[in-house]
Amino acid sequence: MTPRLFALILCAGNGSRAGSPIPKQYQMVAGHNLLYYSIAAFDACSEFTQTLVVLAPDDVYFDPCHLGALRYAIKHCGGKIRCESVHNGLLKLAEFGACASDWVLVHDAARPGITPRLIRTLVAAVWDDPVGGIVAIPVVDTLKRITSSKCATIIDKSSKLRISSTEPRDYLWQAQTPQMFRIGILQEAFIQAKMCSDAATDEAFMLESLGYRPQIVQGSMRNFKVTYPEDFALAEAFLTHKTMY
């Protein structure tokens, strides 16, 4: 039987670093909330059997009125951390007929710059791959390691950080989503790894921990993850520029 395509959109985080009074995926940008753009991109790809949105169990912000006639389903099965949300979402896909040999594309709701063209580029590149793959972009900035562990979340502007070293950027790529894997191999990764921790920041990591080497497919700067307050303006600039790359 020909494998089918399923999409899993993760929408269970609270986005605390975004400085928004509501979870960032529900923040309005260019006329729609961030979640809308992710669902719309997959909705435009009619080859997908089902798009499932994973919500937090206590989500009170989701409103279908903001999503119009887009095709999707929802499940309030999100976990406290990312990998729990993915694992729970994979289990729920079985209710829609998904099986081990089918493909799943896992995507972050906070990446509204995803386009149908990028989705189809990933699918075409990975379809016959024995492992699967992800979209990513090469690192172009100089990377500095600092002495504090607070570099990713620091809010206090008065704190003084010091560089401890400069890291080589050769062969480094910045992972994005979607990440595309067979449902069965991804579920097996969760079982064998026996781990769901903050260290598992994407699905590729789970497979890498078992020795797999997922494929890399060129992504796009447009497909960045909205994380900080200033990112909303950047997302709006991308989203108001009508492009399908």
C-alpha cells in the first residue's frame, strides 16, 4: 500500500519568551493568528490525509472561528515538553487511520512562514529515504560560547556575559520544521530511547540518539521560529510579502 502523509502541528507551548499576554501561537499577525498560517500551508497540500493540531489539555485560547474553512482536527493531548506532545500526537493519529508505514511531518505552530512549496520540497526529497529528514538552513553567523548557561533565556539586560570561546560553524545547520519521518520509526525511537527530556528539542534528535542519520533539506529564513517579542514584527514583514518559496 502506498504510504500516506499526515501532519502534526504542535500548538501546546506557552511561549513565555515571546512576551505576549496569550500563548504566542494565538497572537494576531498580518490579520491572522500564527497557528492559522501553519494550518493553511498544509491545507493547501491536498495530498495530506489529515492535519492534526496538538493542543494543551487546558487550552482555552483555541477558537475555530479564526481558522475559517481550513481542514484540520484537534486533540487536547499536549505534554509538558515537546517530545511528550509529539509522542501523544502520534498515538492520536491512529484514530485517523495512520499506520507505521505512513509518513508524518511534525511542525511548530510558531513557524508561520512555512509554505506549501517548502512542504512539497521536503516530501519529494525524503519520500524514498530509509530514515527521513528535516528542513534546515546553514549557520552563517559567528558562534560564541559564553560562561553562563542563561544565554538563551536571559531577560535581565544588566547582566554581564563574557565570551569563553568562538565555536567553528563549519558543517553546522540550524534545524527547522517540518521534520518528516515514518510514523513507525519515530514511535520506535520514543520507545527505545526511553527518554522525554528538555534535551530532545526536535524529532531528529530522537533518531540520532539511536544511530540514525536523517537527511537535511534546504529550508528558508522565512520559516524561522517566532520566539522573542521583536519576532512578531519580522513575521509580519514576511507574511505580508506574498511569496511561495
